[in-house]
Amino acid sequence: MSYTLLPPNAHFARSSCAPPRIQLHILCGFVSGFLMALCTLLLYNHYQIETVQQRQHTTASTYWQTGYMMALQEVATEADSLQQQLGERVRVLCMVLTSPDQHASHAKHVKATWGKRCTRLIFLSSEADEELGAVAVVEREADNYDDLWNKTREGFRYAYEQYYDDYDWFVKADDDTYMVMENLRYMLYAYQPEIPIYFGYQLVRYDVPYMSGGAAYVLSKEALRRFMTTAFHNSTLCPRAQKFGIEDFYMGVCLQNVGVHLADARFALSAADNKPKFMPLDLHTYMSTDNATQLSEWLLTMTPYAVESGLNCCSNYSIAFHYTSPWRMYMYEFFIYHFRAFGVQHHAKSLPAKLSLAEVTRLFPSNYSDYGKPLVDLDARNRPDNF
């Protein structure tokens, strides 16, 4: 028997050559592993990129929100600061005419809404009510519409005797009047209370201009002083207390007879804002679109300019609306002080510049500036019918 000797590595070489099928399996496993590793790497890289982008977006959003809230806070702080300045510098006494029957139905709602923004609020009545803040300035039997002139006179007498030194401006309003006190102070800020002036909605009767009583009117400190010290007891300059007196018209005569400037509030803020700010009717009447609700004929006749309705009726800085029911007072409160339209910001304006007496005279010239010279002859023999 003979043996053939093989090289030392021959056996290993033969055993290491795997069949093709096994080699294919190995190759597929290698390729699959490589692809899986590549996919894992790509997914991880994509995750890292998304994470960075999300972090950047979140950071940017946080910065934007922080900046937005800071901007809102700055606006609110600015507005609060301006309101604080106005509240401190424009001291307003509000006199609201009411009666015992109206204390609960009307007056208390004035106190709960706009009245709380007056520097001081008093109700002029015929019956004192400490909780409401009402004082009796006339007797109960004389507390009716026919005696309105006497009640108004006595109300101003009370304010003069009790509060003249404490306040700069004196408002006369009714218990169905709604007022925006922020806009009133904004308008009054430019005017010195030492100047004899009064503001309101201008009407004309017997060719004499005066301010509507229902829409409210405002006397400066000096206007009130002149009314009390010169006009009040002088029947040549100011109608005596009497029944059926035309309260707002008589007040206009008395004030202008002692040199008080009649200031149509349309022009009290700026030349660009020449819309009425004290409204003799309720807002619903001005905005109504139906034919059944129309502007009163007396208003169209006695207003010395064209009266507009709709959105052009009134100034954006309107101050007062008459014939306001209690529920409408709360509606105004909601829309002015609570309602918000997202994204709509009304930035606080700067306060207006102070006006000198010369500038006021130029704005509101008076033909009756001769102190003590009667505007209307109050002698009964020459008095117009129904005066």
C-alpha cells in the first residue's frame, strides 16, 4: 500500500472553501447588516436635526411670546400711567340729578358703572340717601320736571358751598346719562380750570347757543365761581328760580352773561376730531337702521349743523350718551372695559398740550365776553314767548 503525501496546508485549504450557497448567505448577511447600520445612522442624524430645529423653534416661540407679553405689558403700563396722571390732575365732581323714585331703579346703576370713576359722585335729590350718596337740595313736592331749573340751581349751590376748593371741574348729568370718564378727563386735560369755560353738545334756541342738559355739560372751577358769585342772585343776568324753566337754556344764558366761554365739544380735542362727544340721544337711536326709529325733530331743528347717524354720528372719543337705560349702562361697561378683539390694540396716546387763555379764546370766540353784559334781555316786557 502506498500513500501520497499532501502539503501541510492542503487539508485546511480544502475545508475553508465553503460551498457557494453558504457564501451567498454570508454575503447577504453582510449587506443587510451594512444597510441596517446605514439606515440607523441616517435616522439618528435626521432625529438630531429635527431635535435641533424643534429646540430652535421652541426657543424662538418662547422669545416671541415673551416679547409679545412684554410689549402688551408696556402698553398696559403706559395706559395705566396715563390714566393715573389724568385721575390725579383732572379732578371731577359729578352731580347726577335724580329723585327718590329713581334711587333704586336708575341712580344705583349709575353708581355701579360710570359714576365710580368720578373723583367724587353726588346725587341731587329731594331725599337724602347715605348709602347711595344722595343729598336733598329741594323739597319733595318741588322735585319734578317742572322745577328742574330750581333743582339745578340748588345743586350747583350745594357743590359750590361744599366742594368748590376740592375739585377742578363740575359735571351736571341725569340719572339716565352714561359717561366715559376717561374720555372726559382726556378732553379736559388741555384746559385750565381757572379759565371760565363750559363744554357740552351745542343747541340753539331764540338765536342763543347753549349746551344740552340731558347730554351732560361740564363747568370749569372759574365758570362755577362766576355763576354763583355774579349770576345766581342777579335776575338781570340769570333767570330766577321758577316753574317750567328751561334748565339747560337758562344755564347757558347765565354763564354766557358772566363771560363764560361756550365750548362746543366737537372742537375741544383736535381739528381732526370734529364729531360730537356729548350725545343728547341714546346710541341705539343714532345707529338704528329701521325707519321706525328716527332722530328727533327737535334735535335736527335745534342743532346748528347737520346731524349724522350711523358710524359717523359720534366721536371715537365720545363722552356721554343720554336716555341710557340701566341694562344699557352695563352693556357699555362690558364693551368698553371687558370686551377684547384679539390682535386689535388701541395704544395709549400722549396727553394733549395745555392751552392758554388766548388759545382757548381763539378756539371758542365769544360775542358775549363783556363781563356782566346781558346776552338776552331778561326783562319780562321784552322776553321771547315761552322763554
